Amino acid sequence: MRRPLRRHLLRLGAALLLGAATAAAAFAQTPSGAASAACPATPSGTVYGSSPVNNYLLLALAPDRMAGLNFPWSKQAAQILPPKVLDLPVLGGWFGQGKTANLEQVLRQRPSLALVSGATVGTQASTAAMRQLGLPLCPVRLDDMADYPAAFRQVGQALGIAARGDALAAAAQTTLDELAALRQRVAAVKPVRIYYAEGEDGLASECSGSIHAEVITAIGAHNALQCKDGGRFGMVRVSFEQILAADPDWIVTQDGPAMHAIQTEPRWKLLRAVQRGHVLFAPQVPFRWIDRPPSFMRFLAAPWLASVVFPGPYRAVFHQPIVQRTQDFFALYLQHPLTAAQAEAILHPQAVDYPTKY
């Protein structure tokens, strides 16, 4: 490590504790880093997303402006993302379980702006670190799907690509309006309860209100798991007896090993959802749609889930086959056109292709 950089990092470490309180207070001026917070104009240079939630927002808005990754891409990303994005350096970030950024690597990329969000973890550590690195901050509220239209406009305006931000914001708002109409329709029918199976054995899940299970309630279904979780990371451990008592109408998972367990272990066959073939493996190209991280892909995950669980109400509200909607989504949000056959393949993944990874 070069001496100036080493000295800078030593000073940084000494200052972080003092800076954390100041940064937290500044960030708290707008709840959870609200999208109305000031975001400095940054028409050029790269941008560091301090967590996957805001780095993926940047991917949709301006992939050419990304300074780096929080963790390596999964193999399926190569189907969609351009080489320049796939080859970005891994800089780390703040996204739970003690994960932090490699500050030396962040400095080496010389980003012009840092995005921070409290969607999945607190912002004190990331905000303090970015301030001590001397990076201008853009606090972005991404606590739930309803925050995305404002966030797209906010960051798009800051990066000098307001038209792109407006286009994504309009598309996100249209989907939110459609989902609201869908919830109105399904409210009149018998409640449908969905268990979200996570982890290698399927015995981890999300409590009601979790950002990681928002797709379920977005379509008007109910989370089959009744529990309380004070954290934002989720993945609460449950017993099979709890699942058996809930006896959900549907099960959805993103974890290949969990899908295998549900399909092969005799105890899962005690559940009505398994007996009726109501077990779904969620699409995961170019990365997980439902959560981990909970990103803009939920604006496609929710229509996909609705098209399977509520096919009649889906057709009445969305007026578009899910294959066509997938093509349109990829063309807009990821700037990658798909053929109908490619969209079909993405919508029906093989569980063995996607091992559990967090």
C-alpha cells in the first residue's frame, strides 16, 4: 500500500467512531435517508453504491457510472449484463452480517459520489466511512417498493440523466398502480397464504412487514408465517411444525437446495401446497428477483407471482402476458432485449442452476 493511502486509512479508522454520530444525525434529518434529501449534482465520474440495494438502483439507471460491486455477480448475470459491468472490481459494502467495504479499494476507484440507504441495514457506519473518505453523499430512501419512483428521479437528476430517471420512475409507478388495483380485486376472494422458504433446508423465512417478503403482500396475498423480527436482515429460523400448522396455500423459494428438499423430503408432502403442486421456484436472471437484495427486480417479481397465484385477476389488471411483460421490463430496466423464448426460459428456471448464496 502506498504511504499516503496508508496514512489516509489510519486517519480514517481513528475518525470513524467520532464521525459515526455526526453522520447518523445528518442522515436522520430525512427518515431512512428519504428520497427528498439533497443529492449533489454529479454529471460525471463513477458512483459507489454502499449497499447492494442502492448499487442495483444505479445498475438500472446508469451501469456505466458504477464504481464497483458489493459482491461478485452470480453466474446467471453473464446472460444479461455487459462485460464492463461484469468485470467491475469488488469493493464490498454494508449489507448485514458484519459485511463492510474495502475502503482502500473504494479510494482507488476515486468515485465522485456515494449512495447510501438504510433499506436493509443501518446507515451510521457507511455514512461515517463515506464522509471520512471525503465522498459527497446521496442518501436514498429505498425502504419499500413505493420509494422507487422518487429514488429513480432523485438519483437520475443528480447524475445528469433526468430523462432516464423519469422513464424508470414512470414505469415503477405504473406497476405500483397496477398492483394496487390487483389488491382491490383479490381482497374480495378467500385469502391466499404464501410461505417464503429460504436457506438450504427451507426452514428460514420472513416475518410480516419484512422488506424481503414485500412481493407477497404487494400482490394481495398473505404471509403464511406469523412472527416478529426486529431486524432488517430477516431469514428467521422456523420449525417445520410451524409451517405445518400454517399449512400455506403456496410455497415460493429462490434457493435450489430448499426446492430440492421440498420436492424430495417426505415431511413436506404433508403440506397442501406440495400436494397440489403449488411450489414455485422464482426466476433469478440476472439476479434474484424477490430479494437478497430486495431490488428493482421486484417490479417484475410481483407481476410474475401474481400471474401464477392469481391468473384471472392478473389478466384483468395487467392486460399483458407475463412473457411480454418480462421482455418489456428487461428492455427498459436492464437495456437488454429478450426474445420470447429467452423470456420463457428465464421465467421457468431449473432449481439446480442456482445454489444458495448470500
